[in-house]
Amino acid sequence: MNSPAPKKPEPPKKPDFERSLARLEEVVRRLESPQLSLDDAMKSATADMVSWLDHDYKLTPSEIAQLLGTAAEYKISEVADRNAGIVLKINKDRLKPLLSKAK
């Protein structure tokens, strides 16, 4: 009779502060790179909004997807010298009902 192989222990999760700091360092590295495409700028804006909604409003990934799918407004803030900037906005009126969940 074969016994199942022992499971590998999961690596310890980084504390929220360390994960947030690592994410911030990645954002800074991308912004300081000599080239930022519109695709990269849009991905960055979306990832930052997802992180903020998760942290400040305690939304699930499904709730975040629903909110972004119905309320997200992308604005191109910069396109110069092969660099691009995109801003992702959500109307504050859409966020008010979510405040009770965040508390």
C-alpha cells in the first residue's frame, strides 16, 4: 500500500504592509521605466483600483469586477515621448453604499 507523499508546507504569506510596499515598489519601477504603453498604463490603473477597493472597501474579487464593469471611467492623462498615463475613476456616489461594508 502506497502512502501519499507529504504535502509541501505553504510559504508564509507576507504581512499586508510588506505586500503593499512590494506593490508600490513595482509601480514606481514601472513608472520610472523609459517606456510605458497604453496597455501597461491601463493595467496599472486597474490593478491600483482593485487593490484600493480590496483594502479600503473590503470588496471580494466578484464585487470589484461588478463595480469596475458598471462604473469605471478610464481617462487618458498623458501620451508623450512614448509614455502613457491612464486614470481610472469611479463616481463617489457609487462608492457611498459600500462604506457600511468597509466598517
